[in-house]
Amino acid sequence: MKSTANILIIIVTWNKKDYVIDLLNSLSSMTFPRKQLDILVIDNASDDGTVAALEAQFKDIQIIRNSENIGGTGGFNTGLAWAFEQDDSRYDYLWLLDNDVVVHKNALSELVAVLDENPDVAIAGSTMMQLDYPWRINEMGAFVDKGCGRLIFNRHLEDIDSWQGTPVNDLLNRDIDLSQQLSDCQPSMDVDYVAAASLLIRAPVARQAGLWMDFFIHFDDVEWCLRIANAGHRIVVSAKSLIWHLSAVAKVPSWILYYDNRNIHYLLEKHSDKGAVKNSLRWTLKKALYYNLLGKHDLAALHVQAIEDYQQGITGKKDIRLPYKSEAIANISAILANPTIKKVLIPWTVKLQSSNAQTIIVKAMKQRPELQVFYITPPPFIEKALVCQIPGAIPLAVPKSSLLRYLHYFKLRNQFDLVFQSDYQPILPLSWLADKILFINNENYCLRPKPDLRKTMKGLPDLIRKWN
């Protein structure tokens, strides 16, 4: 049975011109009737030509231009406020979308079917697949541990084996029902929240719930869903509605850590109890200590600032300026060309073959025969790890026991001029082995000095006070 629902699509974007164009192109291929859709793009003062490109390529969309970047919260609130100003009968549902997703041809039709057929469901969300690994589930809705504020992503990182190696564009137009491909999976399932990467909500429920809390980014959609659930509505995720989104592991957190660690406390204050807030505050302090020991003192300070601002009732956008900037991986060649860099240590956790870093290191070794690269091989219990990634590297084996392994790392101190660390899987003791630590991920790197012990010790009394 075809739906008669009229729907407003709300997309928020900031400096992601190519991504939002890809999204709009995927929307044009959907099975849901275009005549029943209005598309509203909220641009948060992009300076990459987004608005001009959209106006040139898409004549049937409406664009609202904000005068500044007010984050995902401000952008979606702009769109919601516009929707609330319309006549009550104009839209049945509102569909909130991230700007960096692409949608399956049936993504909207399946969400609409859930709401049309289940009057007690207020929100239906899509299964989020990974854009960089299209066969992998990022999340199928999620739950909130209200005892400490951690998010539990449903079916996180499960693979659809039959899709291995299939490009996302080949999947967009297939007929897909993950409930037929995954064990213990229903066509739709109740969850605590679905991300606003793809969230369809009944327009009257959205009006009743009101605008998002002013978080700027992160946890705003979680809080909204919990608020709506507390009003007696169901929230479900569909195994038949799919979108593809850039996976979180490809986005190394930096300034975003401030918002994550500030906003979760507001969420728990409203939807849990004082004990949960205290647990979350202490977890944030543990992370601050960890980042200090890792050598990322600026990110540790963000955690502390998040707590202080929460305690002062500060919300919204924060002017965050970090002292260390990420650079393109290609620039590593200049570091390795420095004659003072003679001995380099690289652990197995650094995935050199995920970027061009491997080639850069090998070329540097050929150009400078005196450059020695040592490679820490994985402990025996770690399966599927690359035993070696660099031709000519000097292998360093480490003990299986974690205690003996840490003692082994301690003996290596002051023997190297540069140590590589993975942004995804850092090994804490390695940050103390050399004066220069190069944190690297799949896209860029950040060169930092080793941790400052005096700075870490000086900050401990404050952390202890906040703990109590």
C-alpha cells in the first residue's frame, strides 16, 4: 500500500560540498514519490562554495543560509523551527539527515512504512552502514547506559559477508532486507535512540517535543530521542532502511572531545540521576589523566574544561583553539629527512598500508642509509596483526605478558629520536620513549613532544579535587 504522507527532508551542512551533493543525488534515486517531498538544506555559513554549487545543480530544493556555523544542533533547530512555522497539515513526517550520508533507494519508503503501520512509533531510523566499508554495520540504532552515560551501538561492526568488497554504489539499488541476512534480527527493533544521520519523526510529535538542547554537536539527537521516549512513544530502527555514513574510526577526535564530555553530563542530569552524573564525571577525569600520560595535554585540558563548563551551566558553541595541528601524511617525508632523526620506532598498531606512510618511510630509508627504522612486532596472542610492514626494518619482539612488555618498553627509553603512535590504538608507554612522538591515522598526523611529567603531576591535585 503506497503512503500518502507528505515529508520535509532537513539536511544540515557545513563545508562538505561534495558530500551533500552525493547525498542529494542519492535522494533523487529513491522509490518514494518525489512530489510528496520537500527538501530543506540548512547551510551553516560554509565557505567552500556549497550554496553556489547546490543552487546551480538542484533547482527543486530550498536553502536557508545561517550567518555563522551554529553546529548540528543549531542547524537542525533552524530546520525544525521553519517546519513548526508551517501549517499543521503541511507535513506528516520530518526526515533528518546528516550531510555526509548516501541513502538506499528504499531508505525512506521503509521508514515511512514503519510509521504508517505502527501508530505508537514516533521515530523510525535507518541502519547505518560504513561508507568506507560498505558491507559493515556501524550501528543499527543504539542504547544508552544511563548508569554512566556510555552509548551501546546495536550490532556494531557486524559484517554482511556476502557484500565483502562490493562498492556502495552497487548496493544502493539492490533490494535489501538485513533481517533476512542476519541472525536474530527483526525487520524493526526498539532502541533508545536512532542517530539524526537518518531519523524520521512524526511532525506532531516533533512539535510537541520542541527544539534540541543547545549542545552545538553530539548527544543532541540522543537527548531528543530520550525526551520523546519519556513522553510514551516508541523509537525503532529498521533493518530494511539503509544509509551509508563515514565510519567513526576514520574520524580521529580532537576538539569534538570537549562536546562529547560536556554534553553527556547534561543528558544524564535530565534523564538519569546524580549517581550517574558522578560516575560520568569520574570517567571523564580518568580520560583526562590518560590523555596527559599519552602526551596529549591539550586534549586532556578539554576534558577538564568540559567538566567545569558543565558545572557552570555553559552550553552551545565553545571557542576551542588547540596548539597542535594535524598535517597531511605526505609531510612526514620532511621529518624523516631531518639529519637529527636517526632512529625511528614504529609499533605494529600503526597501519602503514592504510595510507601512503609506508612508501614515504621506505623512500626515506633509501635516501638516508644511516636512518634506522625499528619495528615492534605484535605479541603472539594478537591475531591477524601484520608481523612486518617495512622492508629492511629491524624487528623488536615484545613479551606476551603485559607486565614484562611494559618493562621491556621502559628499557627502550631514550634510544630513539622519533616514535610513531597510532591515533586509533596508542600504546601508552611508547609516548615516553623519545622526545618526538608522531601520532598518525589514515588521513593525517600530528607531531608532539613526549609527555611533560611535571605538567602531569602539577595537574593531579586538581583532578583529585574534582574526583571527590
